[in-house]
Amino acid sequence: MDDKSDLNRALMLDGNAVAGLLQEVFGIELTASPTKCAHCGAVGALGTLLAFTHAPGIVLRCSACEQVVMRIVETADAIYLEARGAAYLRLERHTS
Amino acid sequence: MADRFISRGFLGKRRESDVANRVPPGQYLTRDFPVLSAGPTPRMPLDRWTFSIQGLVREPITWTWAEFVQLPTQTFVVDIHCVTKWSKLDTRWEGVSLDTLFEHVELDRAALYLTAHCGGGYTTNMPLADVINGQAFVAYKYNDQPLAPEHGGPARLVVPHLYFWKSAKWVQSLQLTSTDQPGFWESLGYHNHGDPWREERYSGY
Amino acid sequence: MKRPLEWQIATVSAIKPETANVKTLTLTLPAWLPHRAGQHYDVRLSAPDGYQAQRSYSIASAPERMGEIDLTVERLEDGEVSSYLDDVLVVGDQLEVRGPIGGYFVWEVAQGGPLLLIAGGSGIVPLMAMLRHRAAAGASVSTRLLYSSRTHTDVIYRDELETLRAASTGLEVFHTFTRTQPAGWRGYARRIDTPMLQEVIQPLGPTPLTYICGPTLFVETAANGLAQLGVPASQIRTERFGPTAP
């Protein structure tokens, strides 16, 4: 079975898909922020994470090693965010 | 509360009234079989596939694919309910009942819970009491065809009386434990038990 | 920059068919903010029983057009939201939206180029916002668009792309048709591959600023092809749209 026949891979999006949710939660745009994978050390913009959105929650995986970087669950009362797979997120200061 | 905006002419999903008593609260019926996954489809060639029962058992046991398909199977026709609100009635599977699998091990008295471990790293947990006496099976056929990879093939756990996130795709082992160990979704806001008839979707904390 | 993301009620002021299953909705926004080309808005539909469905749609219009935005929507088979937007929505209706959203897949003229835009099917939408912004700003940055569609009747913004190309300095447009080609067509007639990419990118130099948008498998094929050609990963930005393949 190759990538072409993996429907789960075809349904996959990227970090752009959670831009609105993260901005709603944190009040700032996060998809341009460099994110370091805690599993393999790769650094890339959060927008480059592979997003699995067809699930009970959203799972963001490193585009290099495909391990889980972040998980987000939206319930009626709350949003859960777990980011043990992220060694850091780098947020730029803006002087304006 | 201020009036909510309503989109003119948008009706959303409908519940069909003739089977309403088979559709748990907050669910709607689908004729499709939506594909949901936390990651890409794990690849497991059949000649390397194994299924184990381990943890609080006298002796763990492992079957190869060739051995597993020799086990007595049954056809199961069940309704399934996903926490993302779709329900599908009369789904038809073939597989091995967990009762049959447990005949091959001796469970410790302390074995009260199980955790399913899967290709790709997914886990889910449930009380042992929820998977014995005909309540659960390991399925490898759906609609008389080999279970498709995107739906959990080669084999998945099916526990139809709980929300379908507990019916772990790409299952590789069942681990018997004395304490309940919240799995992938249970550890992030989803309900530990997951009974659709009591709408046990979220943990609330 | 902190800015709360709030839902607002937009009014549909125009609906324009682009192709057989693609339409552009013009929305007037009470709380319009200038966006950046490549950003999107979220659209939320609410049924009387409380059921809601939400999707993201890339902004097609340039930020230079004030007070309103264009969203170009492809009707998907079984698409719960896209079929409502196609079948039910009429001029004068209201639509709940929030945005603009996104900070990674964006391009502004100030970023310069050379610019390489690669579109698969409806992936053209955010790239069109970039081209419209480029034109509105009077920029002449060297730009090449490679746009993959099934047939020439599936090309969204077909006439406008030709007008932009003809009127602009430094813009070239390459179409490839993967299913059938128009009579007399002498351009590309296959799915994007590395040799095609190599030909298209050659005049742009070794490090074009690259934006790829379309279905996931299309995006991966294009990105992998460019990596093989030595375009640095740091120059390539992608936006995956979901499974329909051009």
C-alpha cells in the first residue's frame, strides 16, 4: 500500500487548519511560529504540521517524523490543548 | 442569552423517525462510513502482523495472522455510534469474539481493565466487564470483505455499545491491568467510559 | 499583535458562477479588516436545532478592495456546507464568518520574489488573492503560476488570469490539464511531475519564494518535486485543502 491509497493521508491537512482555533484561544496568530518537535528535533512553522482533523479531536504531527506534536479537543465547555510533543513554540516580539 | 444567529434554510442533519429508538441522544444517522483517524494509516504486512493478550494474565499469548484466522469466527451485525455524532445501523462484521480470545489465557483476579494498543500508537481503555459476554470482538472483515486499511484493517477491536473511539483500529494487543489507564482521547477531555445512551462524551474536567 | 477573533454577520452582495461547480460569493463585512493574500475566513452555519457546521474558505480578493471580500467555493459532493452555499444562499442572505485568519501561508508585495505559485484545482483561490494583490499594488516581481486542472472548463478565473498575464509585467501562467485538453492545446497535459517543475521554475533562479495549494496528495507531489530540484524547504509554503484531486 502506498501513499496514494492511504485515505487517512489524503484527508490530512496542515497547521493552517487550526489557525482560527488557536487565534480564538490565544488571541494571537500562531501558525507562523517556529515549533520544535520534541521527538526528532525538527523545527518548522506550526503551519507546516500535519493536521488530522477527522477525529474526535485534532492531532498535529511533525512533518519530518510524524510523531504527535499537539492535540486539541473541543468539548461543549472547553478546549483542551496538549503539546508535550512540542519542545517549544517561538513567538516573535513585535515592536509596533 | 442573546438570540443566536440562525442561517436561513440550513437544516443540518436529520434523525429518521422510524429508527429513532436505535439512535442515541445527540446522534444522527449516516449511510456512509466516515473515516476518522488520529494519523496516517499504519502499514502492517500480514506476515509481520501479530495480536497479543498480555499484562495481568498467567501467560501472555501471541497469534500470527495465519494462526488468528484459524480461530472460530462469528458474524456480528451491530449499530455503531461515533462521538462526532454519526451513527450507523446494522453494520456487518466478521471476527473473533473476545470471549474466544480470553479462553486462551488465564486472567489474574486483579485484571479489571484493559488497554488496547494499536499500530500508530493509539490507545484506548475500558473495564474488562465491558468486553466479555459477547460485547466485543476483533474484526477482520466488514461487509464480507477484508477490512479496509482506512477503517482499521487488517484487524480492529469492535465494542459497539460504547462510542466508536473505543473500537480501536489497527489493534495489536490487549493489555490487562488492575487500574484504569486513560487512553489517547480519554486523557484529553473525553469520557473514560463512553456510553452513548448516557451521552458520556466528555469527562468534564 | 493581539486581536480577538470574533464572529460577525456578513451580507451576501453578489454571487458569481466561475465554473460548473464553483462560485464566488462577495460578502460585505460590518467589521472588515484588511487581510493578507493567502489568509482565509471561517464560515459557520447554524440550524434552528442548534446544530452547527463550520468550514474555512480562502479569501480570493485582494486586500486593496475595502469593506468586502470574495470567497470562492467549490461545491463538494456530499459537502454539507458547500452544498448550502451553492444551493440555498442567495444575494441578500447573511452568513456568519470570522477572520481574517492565517500567518504562515501569506504573501505581501513587500516580501518580493521571484514568486512561484503552484495550484491544484480549487487551490488556486489563495494564490489568486496573491496575484490580485500583486496587480493592485502595481508590482512587477517576477512571478510564474503553474495551475493544474482536470479540463480547461474547470479553470477558475480563466479569463482574468489571461487578462492579468497580458497586462502585467513579469507574470507568466502555465496550465496543465490532467484529463482532457482543448482542441489544439500544445501546453502541459499531465499531472505535475519533477520534469515539468524543472522547466517552469528554471528562469526563476534557485530559490523562488514558493506557495503550493491544493489537495494534500497534489501538494506533497509538488513539494517533493521541488525538494528534488534543490529548492530549499525554507522557501516553500504549502496549504493542503483536503482529498478531492484535480
